[in-house]
Amino acid sequence: MRTNVVLQILGNNDVRVDSKEGTEQLGACYSLDEVREQATYNDEEFGDNLDRIDFPLIRSLWESREPDTLLHFVILLTNQQAWIEYHHISGQELSDLITSDGYWWRNLLQAWCQKQGIPHDLMILEIDPNLDNGVANWDQMAKFVEQQLNPKFAFNSQGIVFENTSDSVKINAQKLIIQHSSGTPALSSALYLWGLEQQLAKNPIEFVYMSRQDSQPYFHTGTHWQWRLKVPQIEQLLEIQDFSGVKTLIQDHPDNTLINTLGQLDRAVSFNLSAKRQKLSAEEDILERIAIALWSEKAFRERGQWMQWYLRIAGAFELAIACLVQYQGGNAYHWERDHKTQKPILKYQEKNQNYIEFRLDISPTIKNLLSEGTGYNSYLQKNYKTTKINDPAWNSFKDFYCFNWIRLSDHSKSFLEIRNELYHSLLGDLIDQILDEKTKQLKGVNHADHSAQIAINWLNYIVKLANLTTPINSKIKGFEQLVNDVKRSL
């Protein structure tokens, strides 16, 4: 017959007296003397009538054992008497505190287990009087549990050996089962954390969660809880949109939906939309790319990765300006996919003519077509027409985009000039230096006067002029929702 050791804390969830909460027996006590008297009374009152006492979580787990398996319970009982006396705890505070200590039920628990035929050992956990907050101290409980359990549990290739130092009896078992439903939050979490550490060391550990509402214990390996240990690191990676890093951290996570969502986010933030492109219309594809740029730019901005940031925003500007041309041109313009490359292209139709690809450099598009209503491609000898922009802020945008964005030593560069020169020079290093200095000067990248924030404001301005604010924001919220779904799944 196999033997498994069950390790658990006796908490107030696990004591019933006359079918009522056991805490009612001690909750009316307001001094240690009253508690001791009540505990003695309980031993005398119920010791000869154990049918009035029940420990439902222990009983339920015992009754659920497999026929060829013996369960040996190791039950932890907290004792805070010295801590209570040292801190002069009394009144309602003591009444609330004392009900969490299993120590006061030790005699009845032992008698009840013997009557039920349940093999068991009791471990009294004496709480240090100098400990801040007693069993509610999260950090100290983790250290305390480790100090108490490590000398008594040894793991080997055959399984586990438990030795109660009080009587030097050794229990050899195949597996350790940790029941983590009982005890104060700090103590039960400390016990759970200890179990996870043993499991990560490849020791034979299993976990079980018990509920007073559900008669069946829930056994689990703890794998899905281990991600909680990684959550702080994962959240940091999510903040900087390093979805590839998150995927690496949780590559063996059992939730395929979570893995797929992270893959979707990783492809999106990298503009790797090829798998999705076939399902999107040409215009939806464009909107998706603008939305991704606006959704992802802040993470690059806050990390000072200015080349990555700039290239995203520069591309989004060109797409948004093309969308503005379409909006101002009405039925004369529309988006469609190139049959060979599947690339979205903007097409233009003159009166009674077939649609042709719109080909006009970005500078004349802004300075002529959108500002004056007409633009000319001398190479193709082609005129394009649209309704000119009459918005009062348009000239300020034109100045930013075509003439004056950042200052380089003794002269200014427009947003468009930077874009044109980046492909042919090492201007990127200089951009990094200038924008970093701006960040230092303004004490942050979100300041209204920061060059990056100015650019984002103008990009949103173009999106608004093109009547795309609502669909773009909807797509951004969709990506944010996916990130929130990941956070909730951890």
C-alpha cells in the first residue's frame, strides 16, 4: 500500500462544533485566561462526545483517498500565546486573533483523529513574540515555515521522508500533498510557496484545495499557480510591450488561449500582419497599422528607443496623410490591394477614366494637393485633385511636418526631412542625442513641449481630419483589451 503525507494548517475553516463554526467557542473570549478556560472546558465537554466535533476538510480528504493509498496527516497548529502576552493584546483584538490558532483544538483533534483511524502528527508552531504582526507577517511567515519544515522533510529518489523530532518516528511516503485552504492568508501562502519551491526542485509535491461548499477536494499540480511567481516580471515586460519576452517566460503554460493571444500581440507590435492581411480589407489593413503605431509608440518613447519610435510614427504619418487624401477626395479615391504584392494601395480616378495608382511624393501632397486642392506629378504628367484643407491649424501642421520640428545646432529640421535623411545618413545617432536631451530638460517624455509629444499630437490631428479617430481608437482599445486579458489569465 502506498503512503502519501498530507501537510496542512488547522485553521478556523476546519473546526465545527455542533455543526457550527468552531470559532464561536473562542470568539467570545477577551483575555488569554478566558481562552485557556474555554479550551479546557471544550476538552472536558466534547472529549467524551466526539460526535459533536468535526474537522470537515480533514475528513473530506481522508474519505476521498484511493483504496490502495494511506494518508498520513501532518497538521500545523499555530500558538500565539507568547506573542499575545508580549504585545498586551486583549479585548476585541484578541477575540479576532485567537480564533486563527489551531493550538486550542489540539487535544480534541488528536482524539478525533484516533477515533476516525486517521494517522497523524501535530506540529506546534510557536510564534516569536518579537515578530511584527504575528501570523499576519507575510515575509516572516515564509521564513518561519521554511525553518520549521526543512528539518522535518527530506526528499530522495524514492519519495519523501517525514520525521517528527518529538518522537523520532520516520514516515516514508511516495508523495507530499499540501492542503492550502486553511490558516491565515500569510501562513497558508507561505506554506504554498514552500511547496512550490520543492516542486520546482523536482520533488514529488501535489496540492489540494478544499472548500466547505464542495465536498470533493480539488487536487492539482500547482503548475498553474507557479505563474504567480513570475507575474511581477511578466507585468514589467507587458508594460514595455515585450510580448516575445513574455512568451519565453511562459512557453510551457497550459493555457493555449493565453499563448495564442501573446503571439497575436507579438505579431501586431512587430507589424507582422501577413497572416491576418488576407482577412482584412485594404483600408482596414491601413487603419490597423496606424492604430498599432499609436498604441505601441509610448513604450518605445518611454524607453528612449528613438529610432524605433520615429520609424513607427513616420510610417503612420504617411498612411494617415494618404487616408486624408482619400477623405478629402471623396469618391475619386479608394483603397484596394495589389494583386501581386497584396499591399494596400490608394487609387485615383479622373472623370470617366479607370482607377490608377495614386503616386505623388509626400511633400507636394501636403504643400499642394491638400493645401491648394491640386497636385502634379511631373514624371507621370499627372494631375491629382481634392478638396483643400481649410482647418485653421493646418498651416501649423505644415510647418511642423515640412519645415520645423527639431533644431540641429544652428538650423531646424522638419519631421519629413528627418525621414528622408535617415535612409542615407547616420542622422539617427543625432536624433537620439537631441531627444534624450529634451527628455532630460523637460523631466519626462510626456511633456507637452517634448518633440515626441508634439509629433503624436499632430498625428492625432491628421487622424481626426481624416475622420478616423473613432475606428482607430476602437482598434487601440482592442489591443489594450488583449493585454488586459493576458494580465487576468496569469
